[in-house]
Amino acid sequence: MSDQPILRVIAKMFIPFLMLFALYVQFHGDFGPGGGFQAGVIFAAALVLYALIFGTEQAKRVAHPQALQLLVAFGVLLYAGTGVAGILMGGNFLDYGALDHHDPVHGQHLGILLVELGVGITVTTVMTSTFFIFSARKKP
Amino acid sequence: MELINQHLPILQIVVPLIAAPLCIILRRRQLVWVFAVVVTWACLAMAGGLMLQVLSQGPISYHLGGWEPPWGIEYRVDAVNAFILILVSLIGAVVLLYAPASIEAELPEARASLFYTAYLLCFTGLLGMTITGDAFNVFVFLEVSSLSTYALIAMGTDRRALAASFQYLIMGTIGATFFVIGIGLLYMMTGTLNMADMAIRLQPVLATRTVLAAFAFLTVGLSLKLALFPLHLWLPNAYAYAPSVVTSFIAATATKVSVYVFLRFFYGIFGREYAFDTLHLEYFLVPLGLLGVFVASTVAVFQSNLKRLLAYSSIAQVGYMVVGIGLVSVTGLTATLVHLFNHAVMKGALFLALGCIVMRLGTVELGELRGIGKRMPVTMAAFVFGGLSLIGVPLTVGFISKWYLVSAALERGWWPVAVLVLLGSLLAVAYIWKVVETAYFHEPEGKTADATEAPLTLLLPTWILIGATLYFGATATFTAGLARAGAEALMGGLAP
């Protein structure tokens, strides 16, 4: 659809705001509705929109499939790693309170932030990878 | 060391969970394999450690995130699930030794590291379903293991693997949905998801229709996942077209863990009085179990594809386990639990033996295996021992299972059940003999004429499991002792 000027211009205007909104949903998730999953889906929607308008080849230069695969793994590792950090800091698995010995509430904030970031990264990359895989299928 | 011991229940799950994404990052086929082998054997060691802790100090409770149960998620290890943990991690570890040579023959190079990722995720899911003491957490891990199983089955080289995987996806999702609806209804009535707490809070409201509906949804959902006849339709194709390693792993573990969850819900949460004395679930389980034994075994006799033959045999074997559940006694549950272990070992070994044949011939169609016993004697000997165990010949684990099952039936005074169980074994003789006859009483011809014995890397894991089949068949004190301890814990229920 790269020959449609209106779509191109509107998409270019929208994509940064979509991404910004995704980041807002991600990091404001502590205080309001939202969180990693929702933010990940919105961020992936921005990438998918880009791919729809400018073509998957162009989109793959922005989000390289190999990099996506690594990030899928990284998100899970970030989540599980935060949990293990709880063990190493003297608490139980996923005990965020143990992450900051002076102020457990601060530890809880930090823990949930990291865990949700992990969720966000994995959801974004899984959604985008799935889109690339389906769009790469040969037409019958 | 102290730190590890204290966190053993969660490490059992988190180590393979972290290892799975690391496989994607490591990428190199050999490296990933070595890494995955180290992880699964470490898991086996941890399962052993948990068992020792349970035997010496009683049930272990681990609170995730430091939140006390019933508010937080609790991992609870007792005699029953420590036994299942050992079973799953033993099979996972042994089958993985077999994986590199077999997947090299059956999978494209690019998929190798993803295969290990999916395998470890499936392993994590099965261990998680077993270890958790939280009803909703069971569902989460059920999905983790199911989704990775669908991916693993779809990796089969045969194009029909995709259809088989999709069929399993649909049936498995229906099963999981029924399961989660059941949990939702229970949550509605009790306001808790912790199993032990749920068991207590369910007592005053057991007579309500909501609980009855939850009971029905859970029965159907779990029966689908454990492939109870007539909800077994997803199983034969899934086992037949998956890569050999995958078939061996899921055939030995997936349905077994579902049987465990079934036991946990009906004996643990609902309690024996409600499920069996009031609702008489046994009048549903025992006939369906026996029907499963006869129908599936008869179908197995007429199969020409050996993987399908063993898949139908698995459905029959699930039938025996369900009959054991329906006998509602310590001996009956001992029979079920010991058969979980025994069937896992022997069916794992049989599918590994078939994997050896696939590697050399590229097929397991009975018509093309004439005289294979003369060309691959070590592989076929393994198959024969596994087959003898399926039949239930003394000195194999199959005999131990049948022995407990028949004694439980007689103890209850249901002698026709005992007779039918023994008659079911005769059908196993028929389908195993069919294979033996083709393999040994024909001259090698066609593809088998220039077949050679499978490499040691495949034979060794196969024979480890066959060795276990014979060893635990000769001295059943270890397995039957653990199974009896588990059965006694189950009969007691979760509510004090």
C-alpha cells in the first residue's frame, strides 16, 4: 500500500503516538489501568501498521526477525531473572520486597516494573514475529 | 547449599523455565543440547531431593513472592506429587539423551534450537502442573505444556503432523476451557484458589448445583486431557505423526500428569465422600475405563502403523489407570500411581525403540518391517521386552501394575472387573505378537534387507528405560512403596 499518499502520511503521524501511548500504558501500569501485556500489544500494533503501509521488507529492516527472536527470549529472562533476584536477595522467588532492604515498598515498585517490562518486550516481539511469519507465507 | 535446599520447590520449575529462552540465545545445536541435558538431569536431581525432604519431614510448602497461602500462590510437595515429579524429570532427562541423533534425522537444522526450547517449556509445564498447590496455577501450567506440545507435534516431518497438531489444539483447548470453567465455578463458591483452602471451604456448599456443575466441567475437561475413552480422538494422530522423541516424551508424561491432576481434584479438593460416596463417579469411571481397554486394544490389533498401534495401546493403558481410580481404595490408587510410573517407563522405551527403526528405515509401517528382528536385533529385543511388559508378564513392571489392580478389584468384591482386566491383557498379546511375528518370522526383504543396527546413542537411552522396566518389575518395593505412600495421602484428602 506504499502508493497511497494519504495512508502513508496518516500512518507516519500516528505511529510515534501509538508507540508513546504504549510506553505510557507500560510505565503508568503501576498506578492506573494497563501493564505489560496491553502495552506490548499496542506497541506491536504500531509495528504491524508500519509493516502494512510500508511493506514487510521495510518493516523487517526496522525490527529484524533475528533480533525479535532474541528479544522474545530476553523478556522471559527478565521476568524470571527478577524472580531469581528475589531469591538471591534473601526472599522467596518473586519476592519484590526483598529487592530493596531499606524500603520494601520501593522494592515492590521496582520488581513489578521490571517484570512488566519483561512481559511488554515479549508480547511486542511475539506479536510482531507472528505477523511476520504469517505475512511471509507463500500465496497458494 | 542451604539456599538451594530451601528453594528447591521453585528451582524445580524456574531452572527449566529460564533454560528454555536461553536455548534460543545459545542457538548452536550441539551447545543447546548439552545445556538442555544438564538442565533436565539437574531437575531429576532436584526431584530426588524433594522426595527425600518429603519422606523425612513431611509435605513442603513454598510461598511464591513471600505471600502466605491462601492469598499467594503456594507450591506444595507431598508424597504423591514428589513421585510424579521424579517420573516426569526421569523421562525428560533420559529421552533428551536420545534427542540429537533422532532429531538430526527427522527435523530441519534451523528448527533444532527451537525444538529444545519447546521441549523444555513442555517439561516446565508438566512439572508445574504437578508441583503447584494452586488450582488456577494448574491451568496456567496446563496451557504452558499444551501449547508447547502442539508446537512439538507440528514439527513432525509428515505433512499430516500439522493436521494432527491442529486436531489436538482444538480438542485440548476444549478440555482446558472446560477445566478453567470448572475452576471458575469453584472460585465463585469458595472465594479461594488455594487447593487445600478450597477443599475446606467447599464442604458447607457441596450440595449446591454450582458445585455440581463445576464437578461436571472438571470431569469432562480432565478426561479429555488424559484421553479417557471416548474422549481420546486427538491422541492417535498426535502420537503417530509427531517426531519420535516428542512422541516418546509426551506419551510417557502428558497423560500421566493429567491423571495426577484428576486425582488431586477429585480425591483432594472435592473429597472422596462427595465424588464417590455421594455422586458415585466410580460407576462412570470403571465402565469407561474397561470399555477403553477393550475398544482401544481391539483397534490396536488392526493398526498397520506401529506408532498408531502403540498410541491405541496407550489409550487402553489409561483405561487401567482410570479403573484403579474408580476402585476407591488404597490398593486401587496404588495400582493407578504405580501404573503411571510403570506405563511411562515401558511406553517411553517402546516409542524410543520405534524411533530407532524410523532412523534406519524412515517408516514404521508393519508391512515394510519384515525380518527387522534379524537386522536390528538389539532394537527389536527392546521392543519385545517393552511389549511383554504391556502384556503384563511377570518380572516386568506391567505385571506389578496388573497385580495391584486385580487385587484391588478383588478386595472390593468386583471380580468381573478383575476378569476383564486379565482378558484385556490377552488383547495386548494379540497386537504385540503381530509385531513379533513380522519382525522375527520373515526373511528380511526390501527396505529391511540392508538395514543396520541403530547407533549406540539411540540404543543406550532405550535400554536405560527397558532396564528400568525389568528392574522395577523384579523389585517393586521402591515404586510400589512410594505409590502406596501417595495413595494413602490421597485417600486422606486435602481437607483436615
